[in-house]
Amino acid sequence: MQGIITIDGPSASGKTSVAKLVAQRLGIPYISSGLLYRAVALMCLLENVSAEEIEQKLGKYRLELKPTPTQNLVFLDGHEVSEALHSLEVDQIVSAVAVRPAIRQYVNDVLRRIPPPFVVDGRDMGSTVFPQAQHKFYLTASPEVRARRRVPERDAAFETVLAEIIRRDQADHQQSAPARDAIILDTSHLDLDGVVRAVLEHIAPSS
């Protein structure tokens, strides 16, 4: 299969886990666009500057994303920073980073240089970055369901994670609208394998 498959959705909607498994089942690379925004958020923390101020410093860093069969590795100036991208501190500022037009253009340019085929997840991959994608999906679920999924990944209480997800939803609303031609899947009552099966059925329907 030669093409681009986009899987968008709000925070903790399961898009990353689904995209990884779909890519594995299809035997093509998986790309996490969100990690690039998180990397820019990490730059803000390292520099102790705002999202607006980091725009003037983007050229200072060599940002790389290298897909492996099981994950994406992110490097700043040759140093792997993948683990540092999933802290609550990064969670709290990544939305402010992602709404900056210059930063979005910077990340989009990195993504568009990646040769297909691949599966990519994000918030506006199908609507903005890859409108030509052959298959577009948008995953959603209630904030409570998404918070329960995220708690094991964060050193924080359920109420704290839920409040952060609701805040992220509000901050990311503009970037999180599904593409008009995307297939929308509510994952609230589906397990991971069920969502993956639904996606694959749309890509390659059973005869």
C-alpha cells in the first residue's frame, strides 16, 4: 500500500495506540506529529521562554523524528529526548505551542518531507497537513473515558488529568476539528483491538 493514512482526534482519544497498531498491521511506518509539538514545548522549558519567544529560537535546534517498528524517537541536537516529552509540564504548555502559526508551519514542513507510505496521528493531519491522504479517520471519546486512559501514563490524580484534558480540548478546539471527509469513530465503548479492526476494515474491506 502506497499512501498516507491520517488518524486525528483530541487528547487521549487513543489515536497514537491505534495508529501504531494500524501501521504495524499494514507493515508501514508510524509517525507521531504530536511529538514534534511536544519537542518544541520542551525547547520552551529548556530555554525558560514562552511559546511566542521560542519562535525566534527554532533554528537553534536540530529536531529529528526517527520512526522505529514500535515507536518514534525524537532527538534534539542528536540527544534523544523521547521520555521527557510526556511530562505533565510539557502537557501544560504544548497547547500554547501548537496554536502558534509559525510553529505549526515549522512542524508541518518537517512532516511533509517524510516520504509515504505511513500512518500519521495528530489533530489536523487529515484536514490541513495531508488533505490528499487516501484514508482519514477521526477518533473521539468522552473526557472521562480519555482521562481514565491517561491516568496510568501520568503521575497525577484522575481529577487533575480530567481537568487538564478538558482544558486541552478547549485550547485545541480550532486544530481538532475533523476533516470533512474523515470517518469518525467514537472509541468510548471500544477496546483498542476493536478500534484497529474498524480502521482496517475501512482501509481494506473484507471480501
